[in-house]
Amino acid sequence: MLNEMDLMIKKCLFPVAGYGTRFLPATKAMPKEMLPILEKPLVQYGVEEAHQAGMRDIGFVTGRGKRAIEDHFDISYELEHQIAGTGKETALSGIRKLIEESTFSYTRQIEMRGLGDAILAGRTIIGDEPFGVVLADDLCFAEPLGVLAQMAELFKQFRCSIVAIEEVPEDQAHQYGVIEGEALTDEIFRVTDMVEKPPKGTAPSNLAIIGRYILTPDIFELIEETPPGKNGEVQITDALLTQAKRGCVIAYKFKGQRFDCGSIGGFVDATNFCYSKMRDAE
Ligand code: G1P
């Protein structure tokens, strides 16, 4: 019998090996995950969301040119010594708290073979337990519970993989993994089919997967058995379909707001959203 503690998700994986070509030249020498929304890099928002959900072991699947992420989640002695005792010290209190209360592990994806392959590369960090996955490009705001915390609650009930979904306009469905499912409530679906970036006009619904997942560890073997799919890459959507056929994938229409910060428009919208929130709080 699983008890409440066994159902707590402790680990969260951040696939961050991608190049971020849509933001060139800004991302030529800097990871796209370090682009700031106001004063905070995108990846820190994601780690804060994981932290709020109780996931304190953070794993990054990195690639070449991503060193700045490791440095961000570490102490910067010289800088911190410089600003100690000044008003600027508080600017680092948020990141200091994350560093003190979390552990950070890194592994590299050697070749870009898709999101499924990136998640498989994280197996050594995750081991044999359920875990969260955050795609930092998708910036989510929700109060009082962040999206990952909402999903962690749902996991306790269903104990199977969960994907976050949102309704998108039909003409955008081809940019996402799209699910088909049996509605259990207005927000919760048991997934019956899912397809990665369906050709225009063929999507089974307008329910698109966004970059938040909770995965059960059997996913690793399923990824290993999954042949390359869309764009010749190993897709997590395809591996999840095998779980879905067994009735083991839940799709959850999260409460909150999500910005696609992998696109310039979404990035600007997120910046404006945060800026007006900041102004309101002043
Ligand atoms: C990935 C997933 C896709 C999902 C999307 C959410 O695609 O493969 O299923 O809908 O993230 O952002 P990517 O945007 O990395 O191409």
C-alpha cells in the first residue's frame, strides 16, 4: 500500500539542452532559459514552481553552452560579498532560498534527439520514482497553487502520468502535442489518444499539451522502445501514448495563465503581464 509520503513527488526534471534559435542572436552565447522576464531568468520561474509543488531535487538535462544555468543555481561569492550589507542584498534572497532548500543535478544530452530522448537522459537523476517535468519556455502563473502543485495534488488521486493541457485555437494545434480524451470532470480527462504536432486540420481536439508533466518511472522503458516520430525525434507524446492506451494518462486543464516564451510574442506578453503585476503591487 502506498502512503501519503510515497505519493509526494520530490524530483523535477528540466530539459534545457535546446538551442533557442528563435531568439538568435541573443542566445548565441547564452542559454535561452536565462533570458529574463523582468529581473528573473525564465528557468528560475520554473524552479520556483517546482519548489512550491514540494519538488526539491532539481535535475537539468543540459547541453553545450548551458553553463550559465549551473552558475545561476550556485553562490556567487565575489558578487555576494560586494553587495553584503547594502540594499541590493535582497535582490538575491529569492534565488538564495531556492539554492538553500533544493539540490541541483546536471546531466548532458549529447545529441538533440527530441524531448523523449532528453527525458530519458534524466533517468540517472530520477531513478525509479514519479517525477515532474518543466519546459521552462512555457511560463505559467497561477495562484495560490502553481500549475505543478495542482498536478502534484491530482497525482495523489490518480497515481498515473499527468499532462497539463489548454484549449488552443484550431489553427495553432499543429504546434503542440494534442490529446483526445474522455472527460471525467470539466478539467480532467482520461487520455485515449495523443498525437505530436498533428498536420493542420487533423488534430483530434483543441486540447494542447503544455510544458508541464508528471511522469511515472515506467516511462523510461517506454521511451527506449519508442521509435523516432515527428521530425525524426523521439517524442515524449509517443511514449505517453503507450501509457494512455493502458488508461494511465490523465490530462488536466490547469487553472492559471501560460505564456509561450519560446516565441517572441509570448515572451513580450509575459513581460507585460509581469510588469503590470509589479506596478499593481507598488
Ligand atoms: C514540446 C512537446 C509538445 C508540447 C510542447 C509544449 O514541443 O513535444 O508535445 O505541446 O512542448 O510547449 P516543443 O514546443 O518543444 O516543440
